Amino acid sequence: MNENALCWINQTIKPARDATVSVFDHGLLYGDGVFEGLRFYNGKTFMLEAHLQRLMDSAAGIGLQLPYSSEQIASAIEQLVEAYFGDSGYLRLVVTRGEGSLGIDPRKCARPNLFIIADELAVMDVSDQAVAVALHVAQTRRTPAQCLDPQVKSLNYLNNILARMEATRAGCDEALMLNMDGYVSEGSVDNVFIIVEGVLKTPPLEDGMLAGITRAVVIDVAVREGIPCEEVSLRVSDLLAADECFLTGTGAELIPVGQIDDQLLPVTPTPLLPVIMQGFQNCIAEYCANP
Ligand SMILES: Cc1ncc(COP(=O)(O)O)c(C=O)c1O
């Protein structure tokens, strides 16, 4: 744990190592809760409104009443970012069902717990965004919406963790998860894009993935840059045949994919990804500029 990590909990900010929740918390006992991962740059939290909206949607998706209003949560984030030693970092916002009895019934939990950790960024083992990552097509399929809607960013990430463990065993950096129909859904913690003959393509949300906030920003960037963008179902074969392939996520931002299992993706002489990456950095700079 990073010594400088801070935690906002029960309306106070303390060193993260001193922040605790009960062993009876259903977030711990059952993964019953929701979370958000956010980044701040230059002391300002990127896409804060979108993250708060997704948090509220996730909470509503599991019938969890947030213990604070979104204004109160935004203010807690602001205090935490201000108290943090650096002007850039990562925030983990967690809401658990709260402390209850050992039974699964959420009605036994009196009040949800909310805490926010500010820490340095810990993403995939990729420190340099120019380095392309290797994906492994996981046997573990993405949980279908009929079982647990992937758009709910719940505390139950075992589906994604099992896929990531497969990727690690295969010597790859990240898992590529398919839906039950065999179409590409997403990575274990990121969304997937390809570029084919100048057109940006990403699977539609109905193919069962988290509605990534970075994904939405990238689509906006493409529109701004005049790059056509389509939401279409994709097969692994589409990724292998693409001119470019990349992943998007709050932690990793945009990362090129260089390989899927043992197949190397072709290197394109005039890649579009650098244009999109630059557009994305411009969005961060605009959003997080000093007021
Ligand atoms: C399963 C999953 N998909 C996609 C993403 C990317 O979402 P965002 O861009 O909002 O970080 C995440 C981020 O944590 C994720 O956990």
C-alpha cells in the first residue's frame, strides 16, 4: 500500500491504511456493492459527472440507495483530491451494502458504507503507452445481462478476474472476453476498439459490456476529428484483420494491442491511433485546465 494513499470515510479523511470497514459488511461478504474508478489530473477529477451518473445507475441496478447525494459525493472527492499530496492520481469510490448479519438478505444491512481512496495509479503492467499489449481470448465468457448486467459496475468482479488469470497463465497482458454468443464484449477492465480502413469500430453496449466513460470520450474525439465511428458487433477475426486495435479505460487511457494470443497484429504505416490519443489528451487538458 502506498504510504501517501488517503481515504475519505464517514465524513473524515485519514491515511488509507487506517481506514476500515466491518467484517460483517456485505460488500466484503458477498461482493454486494458498486464502485467507480476515476482519475484526477492537475487537481481536477476527469469526467466527474459521468462517473457519478454511472455510480447512481449502478446503485439503482442493484437496488442500493446511496447514503449521500451526488453533490455531497462530489464535494467529498474535491476535499480528498485537495488533501492528496500530488495533483494527479487515481480515485476508487466504493459503496457497499453495509454491515449486516451473515445471511445474504440485504434488508439486514442498516446503512450502505461509502468510502473513497486516493492513491497513485496502478494499471496493467504497462508503463509506456507506446508499448502494445498482448490479449488472450479467455474461455471465461462475460456474464450475460440476464445474470448480472455488465453495465452495473458491481463489487463482484470474479468474472473479469478469472478471465484475467487465464490471460496471465497464457503469458498475455489482458483478457479479451466474449459474450455468450461468441462476439467480443470487452477486456477484463477496458473496452475494445478497432480501426478498419479509416473507420473506428467498437461493439455496441448490447453485446454486454460496461459503458466505459473513456469509450464515450473516444467516440466524441473521433467525431471531433472527423473519423467515422460505428458501433457494430465484432468477432475475434475482425480484430485480427483490423488495421489497428486498442483498449480504453480510465486507468490505462488508450493502449494499443499488438498481439492476440500467438497472432501478431499488422503494423499500419499511417496509424490513426496517435491522432485519437492526442485528441484524448486534449480533452483531459481542456477538462482539467485551471478554472
Ligand atoms: C469491465 C470494465 N470494462 C470497461 C472499463 C472501462 O471503463 P472506463 O473507461 O469508464 O474506465 C472498465 C473500467 O474499470 C471495466 O471495469
